[in-house]
Amino acid sequence: MASLPTGEPRNGLGVLRPLTTDESAIRRQGITNMTCRDSSQWLNANPAYLFNRMNNEAFTLAYKRRSMRRLMGSRTHCVCGTEIDLFGDHVLVCQRVTVRNQVRNTGHSDVNNDLRNIFKSRQTAGHYYVANGEPLMDRYLQHIDVAAANPDEINRRADIALIRMGQDGPGTTLIDVTLAAHNIHQPGPDYTVGLAANNSALRKHQFYRRLYQPPGPDTQLVIFAFETSGSIHPEARKFLRDHVAAGTTHNPGLEFGNIIKTISVSLQTALAKCVLTARTRLTLDQPPTYPYITGPLVLPDPPSRLYPDHQLPRHDAVPSLSRRPLLLPLRALDPAPPPSIPVPPVMLSLA
Ligand SMILES: [Zn+2]
């Protein structure tokens, strides 16, 4: 691991001049591929399992991202006027909150739903149930100072709540799902994978410590922080591992691995959706005359070109095969000759 690249390049052209937006995005993705196991788990997921399904577009986009190919076609600029990278990841951290939320909110809710499904599918074996909707945190946690908190903070809701009905009494696990943008420091010198998730989890913990008393013995608060690179925060991993170990009798390690793969598929699908949204609604083929500041978003013209050349779906995913002839041989189109009926040999009796 120590020999793998990290941070700014120390040799080559990158030493002489700052990296371009595309180059830094490619470097970031390369370092992610090499140093983060969780980022590639979706490649090993069993597609026959219901929650591991990816459609063709999502798979192609995820594969192209991993291969560091251009996803944004002819798009060059965000509607805010900033130059975008080849993956369109700028929209995740765009300074305009309306643009950012177009992809961030959708991504968060998609991943949240998939995680809820994972917990739901295990609730019988794990002796708990998943609360419907998003319960108020106030019901389970004690405010430090209600008067000082603003109404948004009082009405804070947990993303997922697991209610346990064990022999040692009822217990509650409140899960706050956090999706951190991996390129939050872009174009930054630090390409460490997982840094954004760490910062995000730290910020959330500080926030809850400021707002609520420490949870009682029956209540557990878990910050489930992901990063859009695919990295999962150690706290979330540990919670998931313990959760699986408690509810699985046969091979909990395998079960844990499968859940990590399902989460990875979910993240990649959310990212693919983010790319599609960015490409059709949030980016332009040239710098905007009037950069977007506020107000409703206008639907831009579609990109003039999506791919450098015509590519078959999943062309990059499998080794190329020799092309099959599309037309049948001409001979097959001719009217078929009348079938010749084999004449049985006449048995001559020589007797
Ligand atoms: Zn922008």
C-alpha cells in the first residue's frame, strides 16, 4: 500500500504544471480503484439477487467510471459556469445548492431506501422490525436545551429506526444515513479515499452531541456514512458486521460480504443516476452566457454527442467477440429445392 500513489504527482508532467480538472478526477478515480476495496465490490455482486440488479445504462456508466473513461460526452461546463470533470462529479459539490441538491438528495434517498430494504429483509432472523417512515429523534433522545435549538433541529428525524424486541427488553437503533461527496476537496491535493466520509461522520457526531444528551442504554445512534467513491466509514462497517453476526447463524462473514456488495451496487446505481441527471439537466456544451445563480433551473439543450464513437452496450465489459454476420448467406434466401425423398432400395429376391 505504501508504494501506491497518493496526493499530488511526484513525477511526470504533473510536477511541472497543475493538473487539469479531468486529470485530477482521473487521478482521484485511479487512487480510489487501487486503495479502496469497497469501491469495486459491485463487480463481484451476484446479479441474480433482487437487490443487486443494475440496468444496462447503470452498469455501463459504472464500468466506464471505473475504467476512467469520459461519461459526460460533449458537456464541458456546469450551469453555474464552473468547468466540469469527465465524470461530472462537480455537480456533487457545486456551490449552487439547487444544482447540488438535484443529485445529492436523489442519491441519498436511493441509497437510504436500499439500506432500508436490506434491514427489512433480515428482520425476522434478527428479531427486530424496521419502523415505517422516519421517526422523530425526539422520541428516543433527550434534548440538551430545547429553547436554544432551532425548529429544524428539534424536528430532526432518523433515516432508519430498528426496534428490537429481545429478551433483555426493547431497544432502538437510530440510523442516520450520510452520503458524502468524495470530491469535496476538488481540485485538492489530498486524494485519500474515505476522508470525506470521516469528516462527515465527525461533523454529525458533533452535531448530535451538541443537541442531545448521550443516548440511554436502550438506544443506539449510528452514523452510517458512505462516500460517493464507494468507501464505507469504519463505524458503519462495524455496526453492520455486529448486526449481521447477531442475526445470522450460518456463515455471518459471507452474509456480511453480500450486504457490502449490495450496498456497493446501490451506490453505483445512484451515481449512474447522478451522471444522467447532470448530463441532461445541469450541464452545458459551452460556458454559459448567464451563469445560474438562483431560481428555477432551465432545461438545457441536449449534449451534441455522448460517446466518442458508436459503442455497443456493455462493449467495454466483455472481451470483444468476432462479429457475427448479420445477414443470412444469400444461398439461404433462395427458394428451397424440393426435398428429395430417399428411395428405399428395392429388395430383389434372387431366389
Ligand atoms: Zn456548478
